[in-house]
Amino acid sequence: MLQAIADGFMSGAIIALGAIGLTLTMGILRFANFAHAELVTAGAYIALAVLWLTGAFMGPIGPFSFGIPMLLAMVVAMAGTSVLALTIDHLVFRRLRDRSGHMTLVFGSFGVSLVVRMIILLIFGGAATYYSNELQIAMRVVPGLRIMPDQLFVLGLTVVIVVALHFFLQRTRLGLSMRALAENPELTRVNGVDTNRVIRWTWIIGASLATIAGVFYGLTIQLRPEIGFHLILPLFAAAILGGTGNVIGAVIGGLIVGMAESLSVLFIPAGYKLAVPFLILLLVLYLKPTGLFSGSAGGAK
Amino acid sequence: MSGFSIYLIFFLIIALNYGIMGLGLNLQWGYTGLFNAGVVGFYAIGAYGAAILVGPDRDYLIGGFDLPWPVAILGGMALAALAALIVGLATLRLREEYLAIATFGIALSLQLVALNFESLTGGANGLVGLPRPLFHLFEDSTTYNLFFLGLVIVILGIVWFGLELAVRSPWGRLLRAVREDESAARSLGKNITLIRLQVFVLGCSLIGLSGGLYVAFIGFVSPTDFLPLLTFQVWAMLIVGGSGNNAGAVLGAVVVWALWTMSGLAISRVAPVELQSQAGAIQVMLIGLLIVAMLIFRPRGLIGEKTGGS
Amino acid sequence: MSEVLLRVTDLVAGYRPDLPILHGINLHVGAGEMVTIVGPNGAGKSTLIKAVAGLLTITGGHVEAMGHDITKVPTEKLGEAGIAYVPQVANVFTTLTIDENLRLGAAALDRPLAARRIEEAYQRFPALKSHRNHKARALSGGQRQMLAFARSLLCAPRLLMLDEPSAGLSPLIVQEVFTELRALMKSGLTILMVEQNVKAALAISDRTYVFAEGQNRIDGTSEELTQNQEIRAIYFGNAGAGNSASGDS
């Protein structure tokens, strides 16, 4: 039980990081991006590629399984994934944005998700890999609860990122512009804000957070090309549960989804674990479609 | 009969059966603008539903009702409609993308059920040894396939004819209004959510019909026939053929399925064994590229919607 | 004739390139003038303002402001061209606080200047200052309009374009809004305004354009138009006409 809660926190943190980017794009770019979860996979694998190419897996720091190169690789991967997201936006979404129905964008993102997943599969192959073969010794915190140092690192960094992002959105001009854009794009332009620039930054932030989620996933679980595919549903469930466009809501939504997935194993066969986000999603849509904390863009019509 | 015509019959049965699925999807997307991201889920329900209803009684399985095929297929369609109702009631009054997300979710969940609920679905092995409809009346499998092709064509024709009638009816004309300008449709005093729900449930039961026919033809179900890729393939068929046009939906099914099988054949012949999996990835990637490229460069497909609108 | 701040020549524009709503509009606004545009629903009044603001597709003609061609200038650069625009109804960010609304409006300015202008805005509209950390959704209709004015003035425009500032407001509040507009004019601002209420428009403005079916049909000083038989027949013949606050395309 205790262990399941701790594991739920872990996967919840990863879902939360992915869901933040998704909820921002849903709020600001106004479409459900099925390809967002693939940015998680892309980020994880770009970091792996950077580690391979530099070949410098310097020794791990302290109790962690990774060292400085891993962190550098993550930063490079954040940049790389941002470039990928901006390229996709430029090649596909920008062209579809001006068309009549916005569902065409959703459809387009559905196609893009398959292309990105297959490119990753093509380059890196289908087998599961790891960043490091270092074995970690789990710390026994209390009887019945073991935690890896990496997991603590992931949780800590997640908290730092969420707090920083909150301040960014509340205090900076760019953050203000993003919140304004989510409410009313036309009025935002009338206020003299270059909305294309804000859209670019939305992609960069979303892709960077997706990368961090992907690297954390790779660190604490493993790297597989299907990471993103399996995250599509948990990310959407978290974003909608938290209220579309609401960053803090997405974090809490992510934790709830992760926790529910983890605890579900106590009650239902593990094979159905991946269906838990869907059940949460159905429940939210039936009971409170605006989410727990109604977002800026609002879920209901 | 030559090997090629034997293969052609087989190919057409599969392709035209996808055509039935395409017609259901076209009703949802082409006419009404509903995005169903879980096509394979409703197809699987139709297939598994029919298989469980028609299957012989086996003591290690829950199902095995030994019902006649027409009843079994209708039962599969009803189950697909029920699943559509559950998803539709939750999402169709909300923002349009919620339907897409929820359908994606139900397809994924149904895949888990197919894999894990062994006493109902046979798990990874699936349900095998189902009696194929009227198989005993034919001498060899080639003539049987010819018969089955005729059956698929007749059912496709009925579905097509029915849909053409439906979209030309006052109800059908409303669909475009729902898709193009929701507020205008609402101002006509129509219940948009109800119309959407009708379309979604009807479309999903047609997708279920296609699943049932598939099982009737091959005589077994297994989870490997219901991979998420199928959803993408069927979407590629519709967007290539031209959404909003029933002829386009069927044409797209034949064209894309031909491209898919030919490219698969080419890969197995040309690509070295050690590169087969990469070649397979490229083949799947092309489906995604096809969808994206069609949306950007030729959203009306080969033969798109006939009447106005953008 | 005084300096022309805005000149619109043969403007053809609409929401879609293939469906123009404006079919060749010509008008000008001189420095220090208050000019109103009136006309029936669907005549293209709001469309003109939005087209000048760069929010629509312009397929013909051009727009000049302060002597520069701004036909292709994007909306977000409007402030640099010396023009501010207050849209109809949804003209403040309800999910942002009043302070945030103003900070966003001043985001193009460097920080010290932005802070100074925001302080000036608070002095001009003291009611806003007392609610500065409240969400704008808590404001009344009149207060929202004041916030929208305050925001639009932050970039020190020469020309202010208003789309039906009286829409949805009670008559008493409309009086307040118009009083504020007169005060703004006295301080040297030029105003181009769309107004449903023809009587009020003619009473407050120097000159008026009457739009119909995407063209400017009649124009003249507001005094002349008040005497114009056609206008009188259309707008003053049946009392109450043109008083509706309904939206315009």
C-alpha cells in the first residue's frame, strides 16, 4: 500500500509534467494535440542519443544512477524537442490552423503522432533500453517502502519546475501574454502582443517539460518507443481533470491519475491498469466536464 | 482460377469490408464532423461480439452461445452501438475534441479487455475454430470466397444505399448544418447533441458490422487483428478517398488497402531480412504521412464532397 | 483642412477573402475630430473598424494612418502606428486582474514607462485602482468599459477606435461613458466610433458616416445629418429605432 502510493507519486509526477505542456497547448493553441505525448518519447530518446554521441557517461554523482552528462543531455534534448515541436507546428499545424474546422488540427495531430513514433522506432529500434546500467540501491525509508534516490530527485525537480512555472505565468510579461492568449486571442493581439511569439514559447515550454518527463521516465522505468503512445490517455485525463488550460490543475490531475493507476493494481488485475485513465476521463466528462479547477479555456461549451 | 484472381478475390473481400467501415466513419466525420479516434475499438467489439455469440459452447469460456451468424453479427453491432452510446453520452455535449479523446480511450481499454479477459475473449490466443457461415455448402475455399465477396458487396450496397437515402433526407441535410455552423443548426430549434449521438451510434454500429463480417470470413478472432494501427489505416482510407462522399470512402478503402498490401509485399521481397522491421516502420510511417499530407494539400481527397462548403 | 489621421480608400474586406462584407468604403478622420459610423445591422460598421485594426482580410483598397500606409500592418503593431482599438463587449480579459489587464496593455513599452502610464491610468480612473488586484470579471459593465479605455490609452495613441462603447450598458452608464469620451477628446484624442444609437451618435460627434450594405451612403457634419430628411425619416420617424444594443457583424 505504502509502496503503491510512493510509486503513484512517481508516475504522477511524470504524467503531471507531460500534462502541463498538453494543457497549455489545449488552452492556448485550442486543440487536443494527440502528438504531444510523442514529444515525451522524442525528448527521452534525444537525450539518449546525446549520451551515446558524446559517449561521456562520466561517473554518477552520489547515490544517483546518473551524472552531469545526463543532466546536460536532458538540456540538449529540451532544445532538440523544442525544435521538433516548432518544426511540426511550422510544417503541419500552422497550415491547418487557418482552415475552417479546428477538428482538422486534432486529426492532423493524430497523423503526426504516428509519424513521430515511427521515426523514433526507425532510428532507435523497438527494444527497451536504459540510460545507464548502473544498479541503484533502493533506500528503505520505512518498513514496506523502498525508494530509489533517482525517484527522490525526480520528485524534487518536479516540485521546483512546477513552482517556477507558476511564478513565470503569474509574474512575467510572457506568462501574462500566455494567459491572455488562452482567454481571447483577438484581444491579445489588440493589446499589442505578438501572438506568434507567444505560440512559439508555448511549444518550447511544452516540449521542454515533455522532455523532462521523458527523461524521468527513462531514468526510473525504461526507454521504449511506445512511452508516448501509452501516455496519451493519462496526459489527456490529467489535463481535463485539472481543467483545460490550468497548469496547477494539470499537476494535481497528473498526481491523481498516477496515484489511481498505481493503487488500481490492488483492486483489479494489473493488465487493466492502462484503462484507469480512461475510466477517470469518463467519470470527469460525465460529472464535471470543466474539470476540478475550471480552466481558462473552459471545458464545457 | 489463377493465383492472381484468387488473391484478388481475397483482397477485395478485405478491402470492401473496410469500405463498410469507411462508410460508417464517413457518416461521422465526412457528414457530421465527428472525429472518432478509436475506430479499431468498435471494429473489435463487433468482431468479438459476433465471435462470442456464434461460437460453440466450450466449458473453459464464458461465451459460446452457438447463435446463427446473422443474429451474432447484429449482436456485435448492438454491442458496438452500446459502447458508442457510453462514450457519446459523456462527450457529445462537450467540446468536439473530447469525443476524439474518449474514443481513443475506449479503443485502448477494449484492447486490454481482449488481451486480459481470457475466459471471454480467449486472451492472446483469441477465439478460434468458429463455424464460417454456409461454408459446408461449398466445395472449395475459392468458390466460398467468391460467395463471400458477393455477400460483402451486397451488404456494402445495402449500407451505401441506406446512407445515401439517409443523408438526402431532412435529417441528413441537418448533419452538414451541424458540422458547418452549429449555432445556425441550433437556432433551427434542433437538438444538436441528439443528432450527433444518433450519427455516432449509427456509424459505430456500421464499424461493428464490418468487424462481424471480418470474423465471419476468417473464422477466428485474435487481438493481433485489432491493433491501434488499423484506426490510422481506416482514417487514411477515408481521407484519401474523400470524406463527405460515400463513393470516396469505398474508393479510398480499395486504394489504400492496395497500396498497403503492395508495399508490404515489396518490403518482404526487397528488404533484407535484418532490415524488415525498419521497413515495416517506414510502411506505417507512410500511413501517418499520407494522412497529414492529404489534410494539408488535398483535404477533399481523390473524390471529395460534391456540394459547396470549404 | 486639418491633418488627416486616418484615410480609408475604396476598402474591400471581410472575414473570408471570397466573401467581402465591405464593398469600397471611403472615409477620413481629421485630427481632433470625433467621427461616428452609424447604419443598420450588417451594414459593415464593426467590420470597417476591424479591417482597419488588421483583424480581417483586406482584398482591395488601402488604409493610411498619420500619412503611413497601414493596410498590411498586423493588429499587434497598431499601437506603434498611433492607433488604439477597443472592441465591442469582450474588451477586457476577465480571467486576469485589473492590474494584469493594464500590464498586458503596456507590455510593448519599456518597464519604467509602462509603470508610469499605468499609474496615470489609475489616477484617471480611481475606481480601477481600488480594485486593482481583483479579476476583471468582477467589474460592472461600465467599469469594464473604463478599464478598456484605460488600457487603450497606455500606448498614448493619437486615434482611438471604439466599437459600440454603449453596447449592453444601461442608459445612465452610457451617459458616463460618453462624458468620459468627451473628456478624452478635450485632451486631444481623435475618435472614430461605431454607434447603434443614432441620436446619441449625432449628438456627440462632429461628423457622421451612414453605412448601408458595406458602403458609405451618406456623410456630413452631424448637424447637417440631423437636418437630413432621409436620416430623419429612417431614424427619427419611429422613436426607439436604432436603440437596440444588439451586435453587428
